[in-house]
Amino acid sequence: MGAQAGAGHERAGTPFGGSDFEIRVRGRVGTALASAFGELTVRLCPAETVLYGAGLDQAALYGILDRIQALGLELLEVRRLPGAAGAGGGSAGPEGP
């Protein structure tokens, strides 16, 4: 359920310990649906809902994306945020503009 210790493989640009992500879905998610994302911080905006996840590895991110699809939510954007995970390295990842 969490990151596997000693997995040994890093995806291009993804630190071993995970990354912080911002995930945007269309519309305002109600309290019942927001509870399906208990490990995330949920922020309601006028036209969308923003989910924040800290220290997510690739498996956790895919699990969240699967939940979004299963709940019938429209995914607008997934963005990896610059942050403490992987800090200390001077390399810039393949993040878009």
C-alpha cells in the first residue's frame, strides 16, 4: 500500500521517496466523494476541485487516478509540484511549462 522499500528503480525525474502532486478535477466534489480521497488535501474552487498529495510514489498516484475514473470524475490536470521530495538535487525534471 505504501512505497516498497528497496524497490531500486527510479522512473525518469521521479525521486525514490515520491513527489508532491496537484490533481484537478472538473466541478465541486461533495463531502461524500471527497472522503474517498482521505490521504489528500481537498480544496474546492468555483469550477473545479483541487486535490493535493504529498510524497506520492507512482503506484499511489495511479491508484488515485483509478479512483477518479471509477467515481466518474473528469480529470483536468495532474501536475508534479516542486517541493521537498528530491530537494537538494540541482537537476530539473522533465516538467512542462
